[in-house]
Amino acid sequence: MEKISRKLFLKRAVAGLAALAVAPNLLSCDSKEEQELRKIAPTVGQYDVVVVGGGPAGFIAAITAARQGAKVALIERYGFLGGMATIGYVAPISVFAKNNELVIGGIPWEFVERLESMGGAFIEWPKANIDFDIELYKLCCQRMVLEAGVELYMHSAMVGCQMDGKSIHSVIIENKNGLETIVGKTFIDCTGDGDLAYMAQVPMQPNPDGELQPSSFCFILSGVDTDSELLNKCMYHNGINGPSQCRPVREKLLAMKAAGVEMPDFGGPWFNNVLHKGSVAVNMTRRAADSTDNRNFTAVECQLREDIFTFTKLLKENFVEFKDCYVASTAPQAGIRESRRIVGVHTVTADEYVSAYKYEDSISRGIHPIDIHASKGTSQVRIDLDKPAYVPYRALIAPEYPNLLVAGRCISTDRQALASLRVMASCMGTGQAAGAAAAQCVANNQTVHQIDSEILVKTLRELGALV
């Protein structure tokens, strides 16, 4: 083996990273740049299916593909799985059912039932919103992924991809081992922000006005009187006890703001059950942010962290139920409602979604309201659905990209449809479909455009999906 001095290693690393930064998609498999990169980013695994992102869409996609017989790698930049549930403290998991009838089933619902059996979930019927223990959620994800035989690459950031034309050959990750290459046959982008698709230069949905739904930095308050009438009415989001917003707190804070009390913009507030007496997950901070812009997102998170403690002080001083509360934990990162979405073979529109239009290739469903938060101020637009909506397979694939699927909130939708489909139960549903489709591609040596959608739908129904 060649011995490489630190100076030579750094020189090669700089050259390789420079090539990635300039044009990762142009590194063909026989180029000089690629050969140089191989020296500093050795191949550490070759897989049938490579899933990037271990959130609700990603870990479900990985389990699904592995159970269908594929050799699967799952790449996650944090040291645990769960995505916005565990990285963003976004609770509850919304929404699995309408009027006590499941809308999303199969492996996502298996996960819920298993988490419940561990003492980590409380199912709020008739909507089947899922309250959860954050740490048990992490553990349940991990167990199910590993039991399926998925190989995990945690603490690993994807920094580039290599292409053969429009086909993805491999992804480059960075971790404590240095730069590493993972080769795959089919890839699933479950990053939420569409990072892999963006690196592969997949066209993204336009955003003419530049507005995005705001980010919220969720946190855990302990020392809360969760036995109080106020909390018992608002921390369960089943639609039985009234609106999920805590209206008394909202109205008082808005009155204080109108009277001249300085406070940041807020949403809700929503206080969410975390299965531990005296503690709630709080979703109320909000600021306009672009999660795909590092400088912007860093600055906004710093502001949001200040906001967390500002609101905690206001709650302590103005509501007896919170007089002894304190910030027990803040989420590892702010929650993201909206960022990149691919231009797919088909784009789900709000009209199709609200009318519950059923496509020939429907592979998942959704029942969460269309829920659009204003990027500034405290307003929110909400449109309830009369019946569950559908998602077509064609929204998970892009024209001309033969071995790439996406799942989660970066699928092909307009802004209004996204405002429902971005929630975690819906992301799990599209993740299950993407995982099954990827395994089908590999088994039949077909592109994502060639597979038989009727067979895919049959497979999903056998898994328990309600399509």
C-alpha cells in the first residue's frame, strides 16, 4: 500500500474536493479527476439501493427495500435516525387516519405499533396522531433498520455524487474516516431538502415570489403542570377537545403584543405530549429561513434559540401552569417546513390533492390539512380535506434520471399540496413506496421509469399500504 504523507494527502484532498465543489455531477467514472478522487475517497461499499437521509421517509424506505431482498445502505448525517421527529422535536406524528380508519398503513403503521409496544407511543384516535417518546423513537427506528439488514453510515455528510450521464454512479460522504465513496444501483433521496437530486442537477420547482414557510425551533419544557385543565385540553391533538392550538395562551400573548410588549412572531402555540408527566414539546417559534443556505439558516437558528428563552420567560411569568417550567432540551436543529422540491414526471397540484383525484399509479395517501404558515407574522392558512388524497408514483421520479427516486417533502408537488404532504406520516408513506420501487428496479434490472406501476401497487398492498 502506498504511504501518503500528510502534505500529499492534503494536496490530494484539496484537489478532489475542488473537483466535487466545481462539478460533482461531471466526474465520469473514467475521468482523471475521478481517478484522483478514488485515492482520497476509497469505495467502502457497493449496494443495490442507497438511501440518503434517515428521517421518516428514509428509514421506512430503507426497511422496505431491504425486506424486498435488496442490499441497502442508509446514510445519515446525525448519530441517530428519525428526522424531524428526533432532530427537530416535531410532534405529534401527523396524521395516519380519518374517522378511525387508517389512511397510511404497512411498515409505517408497523413502526407505530412497535413503538407503542415499547411504551414509546400514544395513538390519538380518531385521527391517529402519534404522541411519542423521542428517545424510544430513536431506538425503535434503529432496531427495525438493523433487523432488516440495512447497513448504516451514521455521522456521515454527503458531499458529492458521481454521474454516468444522468445516472448516479456513487455518492461521496465525509466522516471521521475521511472521504468515502458508496456505489449503488438505485438511489433514494430522503434528505428533505432534495440534496442528492440537487447535486445531480435535477430541475427544482420554481419559487417566483421567493417565499418559504418559516422554520420553527421546537424545545422541551419541563416543570409544566400537565395535569391542569389548560394542558389537558390542548396537548392532545385528536380534534375532540377543540383546536390543537392552545387558544388561551395564543390570545393572551397576542393581546400583550398589541399592547406593546416586545416579543418575536410566533405560531400556535402547540404544546405536545411526550409521554412524561410535567414535560411538553413546544412548537411556537417561527422565522423565515432557507435551510439550503448555510449562512442564512445558521443566523436564523441563532435568533430562534434566543426566541425559545424569550417565550419561556413569558410563559413562566404569565401562566400559572408554566410558573415552574424550564427549558429541559432544545432540538438538535430547527424544523423545516419547505425547501427544494423536484420537477417530477408529474407534479401533484392542490386541485388534484383536495379533490382526492386517484391516479393510475397512486402509491400513497395523505389526510393532513393543507397548512400554510406565514413566513412573517402569526397567521396560518388551513384547508381541511373531506377525504384522503392520493400521491402518484410519477411524483417520486424525475424525467431523464434513470436510477433516482425521492421521498418525503422533496417530492414533486406545488406549494399548496406540499403544505399537507410535508408531514411525517405522509413522508413515511412515500418512503415506503420509494423503497419498494427501488427494490423492484434492482430485481428486474429496470430504470425507475421502466418498472410496472401495477406490480408496484400490488407489492405495496401486500405490505399493508392502503392505496
